[in-house]
Amino acid sequence: MGMSKKDLSRKRANIKARVEELEKKARMDPLKKNRALHDELEDLKRKLAEAD
């Protein structure tokens, strides 16, 4: 069974919030020393693009 519109919008909102949080941290790490942080940010942005 698929997700309801409410569930989809909530999931999308949670992803957006997490992306904003990670972007702040990523700006503080321009040399990409924390690779996991940048990988997670890239993955979430990809998921957000797929949801549109």
C-alpha cells in the first residue's frame, strides 16, 4: 500500500529540514574533511529531487 499525501508531505518536509541542517554544517567544512556529512547531504538532495 502506498503512502498518503499527508505522509509524503511530512517525509518531504523532514528531508528538507535535514538538508538545511546539514548545509549549515557543510559550509563550516569546505575542505570536506567530514566525508560522511557531505555524502549524506548529497544523498538527501537526490532523494528530494526524486520526490518532486
